[in-house]
Amino acid sequence: MRSFLRFLALLSLALTLVFGVVDLASAGESMVFRTLGAHWLSLHAPSLQDIHDTLTANGPSLLWGGMLLPILSQPAIVVFGCLAVIFLALAMLAPSRHARRRYDDDAGHD
């Protein structure tokens, strides 16, 4: 579990760097970081529309308006940077296999 969380943290950090470089390369005179939604629209707009249609098919959706839309309106580097920090913190808090093995070994010596 710990290795998987570290992998997700590394992947999120890599995406942070990729989106940062893309934003810097296209910035020109002004330094503006594009939102995650703007990046998603430029990469594949129909998938974003499909998610919107699916989540709002039965009326207003708390998941779309209350959770996904605020995330999509943040800069991509902030979203993936925060995910990297969260995954790394969870990896540090997760028990390692070696700690469990030591605990099991100690129980057998009573």
C-alpha cells in the first residue's frame, strides 16, 4: 500500500511539472497558470461534457457543482501539487510491511 501511494504521489508530482512547463511555454508576456478545466477542454472536450451530462442528468448535482466544478476551476499545478502532498502524507502514515513483520515476530517470543 505504501509503495502504491508513493507511486501516486510521484505521478501527481510529474503531472504538476508537466502542466507547469506547458503553462510556462505558452505564457508569453504574462505569467498565467491555466485551470484544470481549461487543460481538460483543450485535451478532450467531449469527455468533460459527457461527465457533466452524466452527473447532471437527473437535475442539479452536488457532486458536479459542489465538488468537481471547484476543483476544475483551480490551476492544474495546484490541484496535482496538492494531490502529490496528500498521497505522500498518506504513504508516510501507512504502516510498512516491515513494521507488521516485527510485531508478528515479537508476539511469537512470549
